[in-house]
Amino acid sequence: MAKSSAANRHIKTDKAALNFRQIPYAGEATSADLIALGYTDIASLKGANADEMYERTKALGRGSDRCILYMYRMICYYANTPNPDKEKLKWWAWKDKI
């Protein structure tokens, strides 16, 4: 018996969520947000813009805390940097400078 379309979507979502969990500090909520934004894996984040991701997240009603923006900045760095600096893999390192 073939799997339903809904079951296939669920499997793809689970795989994406597991893939995103490789990103430092990315938990269930962050993974769910990335999936809601249409990203399918870490490679799909290459070239993504953290500010645009944050605005889209707010538009979807998924949160407006600035920490989400800081996390997206770190995620974009992680996705685009072959050998990332461990100190830059902390979301709080990406806070706005006052």
C-alpha cells in the first residue's frame, strides 16, 4: 500500500527537523520555524538573509522576540561557512551592537 501524501509530508518534515537539529542551539521550535519558512535542510539556507527570515517569521505569527533574529544570524553564518568559528556558533554572539 502506498503512503499517503500527508504521510510523505510528515516524513519529509521529520527529516528536515532532524537535519536542522545539527545546528548549534537549534531545537524543535527553531526547526519548526525554518520548515514553516520553506527551508528543507541546512544546504537550503545558503544565501538566506537573517533579517528577511525574521520578518517572514513575524508575518507568519510565529514570534517576534529579537532572539529569533540573533539565532537566524548564527544559522546563516553556520550554513554559509565551511569551517565556522566556534565562538560565532552561539546565538548571543549575534546580538545587535549598541
